[in-house]
Amino acid sequence: MFYSDDIIEEIRSRNDIVDVISGYVKLQKKGSSYFGLCPFHNEKSPSFSVSQTKQMYYCFGCGAGGNVITFIMEYENYSFQEAIKYLADRCGMSLPKADENEVSKKQQSERKILLDIQKTAAKYYYYLLGQPQGKQGLNYLTGRGLSKETITRFGLGYSSKFGNDLYKYLKSKGYSDALLKESGLITFDERKGAYDKFWNRVMYPIMDVNNRVIGFGGRVMGDGTPKYLNSPETKIFDKSRNLYGLNFARISRKPYFIICEGYMDVISMHQAGFTNAIASLGTAFTSPHASLIKRYVDEVYLAYDSDGAGIKAALRAIPILKSAGLKIKIIHMDPYKDPDEFIKNLGRDAFEERIGKAENSFLFEISVLEKSYDLNDPQGKTDFFNAAAKKMLEFNQELERNNYIEAICRRYGIDFKDMQKLVNSYGARIGYVEKSDPERAFEPAKSIKKPVKEEGILTCQKLLLTWLVEDPSLFPKVEKYISYEDFLDPVYQKAAKLLFDEYNRTGKVTPARIMNQFEDKEEHNIVASLFNTNLYDSTDKNAKEKALNEAVIKIKKHSIDHISKNAKDIQTLQAVVKARASLQTLHISL
């Protein structure tokens, strides 16, 4: 269902952006705006700004920006239509009913159809699991100790041994080859024709946080390869923005998540009552995964396999999770390989006990480091303590650093002062600043990083557009010299035209309304930056006036130069000469 601009604007205006975003991000008022940690990238200092006046958000760190509709789309991974429905429900507004006779498949978004295909495939796989041909798959799942209730809860299924079984079924439902190819479930080959990506496999539907099937994982029955196969990334399936089991874990009411390696670990743990277990989708743990988790909890427990590969995976994940501001503990699975084996052999209570005894992630890293040295050999022991001292340099805060030094000293029987001296010596040796100051000795010297210089004219244009949004009374003064056509970049020009048109029509401007006219995500962020540039900060009226005039003159001169370069007749050149002369007398008074 598609809605008119008036309905969209009414929904947007009824949902105050500060109220909505406060439900997701902790905001603190500073001046006329609210600030918090950006939910779209990892940061320690708040650079995420929400303006109640503009009804917009903008991150000065990563450049993400938009209005309340954009925020819901990005945060909840919703389509535009889904975000509109969510916000309409939130403010108690009834949307027009769709006339089913007028709404055809061509009018539906491709995204919705792709979701329908995944849902249809999931139902079909689940159906096949209960049929005679799915007996092998069902025996595998029950043999792994899964109950009927668990199989149903996770929607587990089976893909037929026939290579085009799903394709035929989906075609019978009326889906086009083009969309089936986009779904990632069907492969098309000039020689072989159409065939299923998954066949003769136990199927694990992958759901997003809103319980919609977006992809699949499949475990082969028998000796086929690869043993595990996952859906490719599609327009609805992004492995870095989704986690297996998160749809259940986020409503588990637990203050932490347990991160596992595989689908079966997650399912076994949920069956045992640990409904806060999640896993990445057949890929290494990434920064976007960590940011996604941070939306829901502040602490995670790693329950990776106890073998070498599992330990390496944990060591890779720890710094990623730390950078997102998460606290981390390690659950030890020995003598078993993974949570699934552990729970089957020792039971739920024993695993609960292991959670209670989970190890601090830094001490876990030290214990792994220890295995590289022979502590029975004096040189090996010395080398280990030196390596541990170097690792302490990651703690900038003196109190935290000393607490960890104390823990290491207690574990390995070394004097605190000796270890502290060793750590301090390494801090000074590798170029940390203020060596005489114990607290700042671990503050890395700031490298002089030259900011990426944005083209000067674009900076002027952004400055002017923000200024007009902040102070609409400038429009009549600026409009004498500048029109939207002087903004040569297509996105800038469209934004400027919408601003000027709205002011001339209503006498005011609403940046959040203008954002609705930009559907592309990248354009959305660009326009958000246009309305959130740092203005010239001065109480000196003359200085402000000078800055404004310089910006207007630069924009106009750039526009005139462009016309001059592309002039094809004498009249245009004469107009250019006249326009250049007018720059000499251009002055806007505040």
C-alpha cells in the first residue's frame, strides 16, 4: 500500500523525533539539541545529535542522518512502508485500507515479495520435514535431542533430494524467475536451467528481529559437501546486520546475551532455557554485529567451541565487542567441545554454574598468551611477563590498569610494584605522552591527522543551507542574490529548491518534511548534513555578517564561473559580465 505525501507528513509530525529516539538511545540535552552515542557505529563520545526544532537526527561521526521515518527504517531494518505503519500505530493513527482489487504484485515492493518467497519456502521446508521423504532430516534433529516443540519454534525443515523441487513449488505460487533469482534460493544456469540452492539438507530458517524469514542455513544429510550452506546476501539478507536467535533473545529479559558459534548450539541452549543465546550467520563476528548487540544489552558471554578454532574466534571477537562498549566474559566448555555437547552431557544446571564462573575476557586472553611460554623456564617466564606487561597498555585509566596488574600478580605470584614498573617502562618506551604523569603515561600520543578536505564551495553551500534552516528570516535577504539554481550539485540543488519553495509558500521551513523527498539512503545522509553544518560561532554580529556574505559571494561566483565556461552565445556572456559586476556591491546586513 502506498500513501500520499499528506498522510506521510501527518504521521511524521505526530511522532516527535526526540520521544521516538529516546526509546532506543539514551539522550542528554545540550543547548538546543540532544546528544547520545550513535546506534549506527561504534563510538565512546556522543556525536549523535537529535534536534527537536528540525525534527532530524545527524551523527557528526559517521554522517548518518534523517527524520523519524528514516531512523525507524535504519534501526529496525524496516522498509519505508513498514516504518510508516509502525509510526502510525505508535501515534494511534489509522491508515487508509488497501483496495485489494487495485493493488497488484507490480505495486508491491520487491522487498515484500522477497520476504513472501522466503516465508513460503520456510513453510514448504517445514512441511517436507513431516513427510516420508523428510524422515532422514527429522531423525537427525530428534537424534540431536530436539523436541517437537523446539523444531516448531525455530521452524526447522528439510529440503528435498530433488534438485528443482522448491523451484517448481514456488513457480506454482506465481513467483517470477527474476524474483526467484533475487531470493538466493534458486540458481539459474544456461545449461542446467533452474535448480534449488538447497537440496537434501536440514533447513534452519534465519529470521530478523521482527520474526520475518530472510534467509536459510542448511546442513547436508549424508557425506555431501559443503557440510553447511547459507543463503547468499540479498536485498533482505545482510549477514552483518542480523544474528541467529536475536528475534527470541531480545525479548528474553536477560541483561546479557550468550554468543555461540552455530545454529544447533543456539537451538539447544534455547531448549534448555537459555533463550538469550545468539550466533553469527556462518561468518566471522564483525563490528556491525557488536553494534547490533549493544542496542539490547551491555554485557555478553562467549560460549565458543573449546578447540583451537573456537579460541581463535573468541580472541578475534573480544576487541570488536570491547570497541562497541560491551563487557565480555568467557564460558569454559571443557571437557566438551560446545554448548550443545555440554548441556547434553552435564545438563542445564551445570551450564548455569559455568555462566556463574565465567572468566573475565582480559584474563582469558592472558591465559591463552601463557600457553605460548614455558613458565618452568626462567627465560620463558620472563618473556611471558614482558608480553603481559605490553598487553596492559590497552588500559588508559590508571585505576583499571592497576586492578588488572593486581589480578595478574595474584594469579602468577609476582610483586605488584615489579609488574607496575615493567608496564610503565613499556608505556614510556613506545612513545606515550606525558611520561612523568602516571595517569597520562598511557594516553597514546595523538597523531596529527589531517581531515579530509571537502571542496570549499560545497562547504559554503552546506553552511548557507544550515543557516537558512536555523534562521528562516534570512530567506528574503539571501534570495535577492542566490537561487536554488546556484547550487550545482544535483542533491544540493534539489534540497535548496525544496527549501526555497516551502519558505515562499508557507513562510517557514520544515527540514524533516523535506527529507521525505529523498528515498536513497546516501542522499538522505547528504541532505541531513546540509541542515546540520556547524555554524560560525561568534557573538560578534559583524563577524557573523562577514561570514554570511563571504559564503553567498563564493556560491554566486562559483555559479557564474560555471555559466561562463558553458556559455554558447553573446547574450549569456553579457549576463555573466553583469552578474560579476554585481558581486562588487553584494552585501547582506544582519
